[in-house]
Amino acid sequence: MKKLLLTLIFILSVNMGYSQLFTKKKVINNENFDKPQISWGYYLGVNNYDFNFDYKVDLEDIQTQKSFGFNVGLIGNVRINDYLDVRFEPGLVMSKRSLIYDPLYFNESEFNQLQHQRDLKSTYIHFPILLKISTKRVNNFKPYITAGVSTAINLSSKENSLDDNTLGQFRMKKNAFFYELGFGIDLYLEWFKFSPSIRGIFAISDELVPDEDPMSPWTSNIDFMKTSGIVVNFTFQ
């Protein structure tokens, strides 16, 4: 996923540079839009979250069945200069993932997907701090890349619950930490700035809460479980 994201960033940068090089000068919208030191906005978007696992014993991988989720949040932007900004983007992220286990984890030969599946619905309060690096504005376009760190509170974690997988409850830690990489483009319209962007989010902390039974087939073979995902946001400022 990281290689794909870096490839997309490179392709977008080359493509935008080539197209803008041969674009005639146009009427400039909101020419002084980026001059204030502090500006505000909001975003709406979708996400597609996954899990990455490190295992203690080499068994079949736990499969993650992914689905699209929803993001919404606010933006606080601090301008450093014409090319650098620092952004704080607190928001709400809702996602759903299902873990599907191989029968080997349960010493069984027959596979019943529903019996060996755990559905994990997560609602994160997400707090990213990002550095936005922009190119020079050409007409009403300005590509940029972003990089930063974030933390999130998983309101659906059940970290302190006494119920574990023996009662059908897969537990996750309440707090998680991430780094983020992405790219986008500022489009200066007549009345506001619209910015579509895509971003990769990669956890650096373990999110698993093991079952009480050290031999639990659900958690005993997982050494490290962390979120990774793609987020597409549409920003309005």
C-alpha cells in the first residue's frame, strides 16, 4: 500500500506539472485567498480501512473483509509561507472490518465463515497534525503533498470489557497512533477553495487486546495488529 501511494504521488506530480506547463494564463479566482495566516474549513470523505498482522507462528493469514466508511471533520490551517502550512484536522471516522479465520486456528477441517468471523465496527475520534507542502500556484490550481502524525480514540474499542471472544467480543485498544502520507490539489473557485485529496494512514501502535485465555484461537497467534487504510477527503475552505 505504501508503494502504491508513493507511485500515485509521483504520477500526479508529473501529470500536473506537464499539464500546467502548457496551460494558458486564465482569470485568477480568489488571488489573495492563501494570504491570511490562519484559515478554517471542513471536509467530508470516505475511507477503506484494513488490518496488518504480525504472527507468532506461521499459519494461514487472517483475512480482512473491508468495506467503505465515512469521514467528517474540521480544518485549522496555519500558513508558514507560500509553500508550507501546518494543519490540524480533527474529525470523526467510521469504519467496518470483518476478520475471517482459517479452520487451522480451531483445529477443524470444515470451514464455516460465519462461525470463524468477527465483525469489528470502529468509530474513531481522529486528531491529525499535518505538514502541507505546496507547489507554486498556476492559474487556479495548486498541487500539494501532506505528511504528519495522528492519534485516534476508538469509541468502539471495548478495551476494558470483561467479555472477550469466549462471549463473541473481539476487543481493541482505545488509543492508537499513526503516521500519514498523502497528496491533493487546491482548486480555486469563484467563491471558495475546493481540495480533493487521497491519504494513506498507517498505525504504529498495537491495537489488539488479547483474550484472557493465553491459548485463545482468536488472539494467541497475533503478535501485532495495526490499522492501515486509504482516506479520500473533499475539503471546503
